[in-house]
Amino acid sequence: MTEPAFLTTTRASYDVVATDAAERWKDELAGQPLDRAVLAVFAELVLAGGGGPVADVGCGTGRVTGHLHGLGLDVFGIDLSPGMLAIARSDHPGLRFDVGSMTALDVPDAALAGVMAYYSTIHVPDDLLPQVFAEFHRVLAPGGHALLAFQVGDEPLHMSEAWGHEIALVFHRRRPEHVSALLAAAGLPVHAHAVRQANAGERTPHAYLLARKAAAGG
């Protein structure tokens, strides 16, 4: 079966910029207090529910995977790009990182206490988002939590160059209300959301959605 074209171009693009991206993003969380607060809430919710495995889907170089581990989560990373994952494994040798796609996760049904997509659904075309959210629902255990972060807007951003490298990336900006409706349709109703305005150097506001799969018998 031929994979969707966006997976091929996204993988190739991140492979070529992996080293530059790792250097650029390595300390980014230190200057993002709201992001750290949202990640802390997500970790607390997962732990309060009894804990269990958490997948950082689209983990890139593993910087947020490592942060979640520091918050006490049993977390592992999944990403399309072997180049990004090579850096993740080097920077976080005690953590697990797997090559994979959020469109078809190599994870058993109901195996996870949490799923995080931290600025990673942004490369998924609109018509495939329901499939991705259905995968999140499938792999979450009853009562499991999902966290999404993404840029807010109506028009996608197309990038053909980064750090002197030729790439082909599409960044889909979306409205929180639309994404919330798609999550709810997949069985993951949103119970909390936040939007912050763009920081210096950013083009758009950013949204954070916390969703939850119904508990057993709920």
C-alpha cells in the first residue's frame, strides 16, 4: 500500500533539518511558561488516573518527551523521521523512540493512558484528521487523556526552505472549535482548552486542547 504523499515529504523534510531543528528548539520550553503549565496539567491528569504508558506522537527530537518523563510519566516517542529520532535517542538514551505514523499507530488497542500530539497534527491534511483522531481513541484505554497543541488560523503555511535546506512542509493552522468537534466525533470530547497570543517571532496564536476517552461504564 502506497503511503500518503504528505508522509513522504514530511519525513524527508525533517530528516534534512534534524540537526538544525534540534539546536534551534533545544531550550524552547524554558521560555514557554504556558506550554509547561499545560504539560504539567496533562501529566497530573494521567497520573491521577492511575498512570500507564503515554505516547508522544510526532515527538521529533524528544525534547518534550524528556520533559514529560521528568514529570513522572512512563512516556515513549513516535515519529516519522529517523533523523529526528536519532537525535532523540542520543539526547535521551533511557527513553524509547519508535519510527511510526499517527495515521496507523503500531500500538495495541486501549494500551495507553495518554496520547500527546504537540504541534504534530499540523502536518496532517484536513481529510485525514478524523482517521488520526480515531487512532488516538483506539489506542487510549478507557479514561485515557489526549493533549493537542497547534497553531490557530484558517490558511496553511507552505515552507520550501529552512536553515538553508530545501524542504516541502505544509503547516495546517486550524480553529480550536473545529478540532474540538472532530475530537468529540472520534469519542474524545474536549474538557479544557486554552489559546495564547503569538509570542515574538511567531506568526499566529497557539491552541491547547485536553480531551478524554470515556471511562469504562461511563
